[in-house]
Amino acid sequence: MSEPQAAQKVDPRGLRFAAGLTTLVLALTLVLNNPWPLAVQAVVFAVSVAFGVGASPYGLLFKRLVRPRLGPPKELEDAAPPRFAQLVGLVFAVIGLAGYLTGFTVLGVVATGFALVAAFVNAAVGLCLGCEAYLLIHRIRTPATTATN
């Protein structure tokens, strides 16, 4: 029987970098009232979900252009919560696109706005709301274990 694969780890600075770019793209969507930047962001989210946050276009930009100038991170984080957060972002982006493209512009604006707030909070203070949701779901789904002395 093989040993379990080690959890993939990511540089949290790259996650904040990606959140900053996401914030810009989503803000552009709202300012221009144009769904096409949101469509591009949906593709970025989809790549992150399918291949991991390090393989996303923003992750690759960080890895190649930014990280070499920063030096090694103090610590790495588990990639599963940010990947789940990207899935949540993808859901909001798809809902937003559906709203814009079907004429329900208010739905597009609201869904994009929710995603924008989450991305901005992550970029500004490092609090990933989707990651926190992942951890909460994980705690609820995992039965509590009690230690005996």
C-alpha cells in the first residue's frame, strides 16, 4: 500500500497577489458595466480550480515575476482552502455572467460585487473568506475526536 500524498502547499503572498489582480478585474467589470473582464476572470478561476492555484495565470505571474524578487516565504499554506475559494469565486463569476448576458444586469452586478468584496478583503488584509468557509465545512463534516488520558 502506498503512502498518502503530501498536501500541496502554496506561498500565501501569491494568494494575496492573485486576489489583488482579481480585485482589479472585478472592479473593471463594474466600472465599465461590461461582462467581458468577468468572463476572463471566470476562466482564471476555472484554471485554478482544475489545475491548482499555482497553475493559474495569476499564480504563474507571481511565481515568475514577483516571487524571485521577494525571497522565500516564511511559511507555506495548504492549497486546498484557496482552491475551494477559487471554486466559490467561479460560482459567483458564472452567476454574474449569466446575469449580464441574459439582461438581468442587477444579478450580474450583485454577484460581481460579492466576489469583489471577497477578493478585496483577501488582498487588503489577507483574510480569505472562501478559505474560512472551506475550514468551517471541513470542521462540520469531520467528526470531533476526543483525546483520552
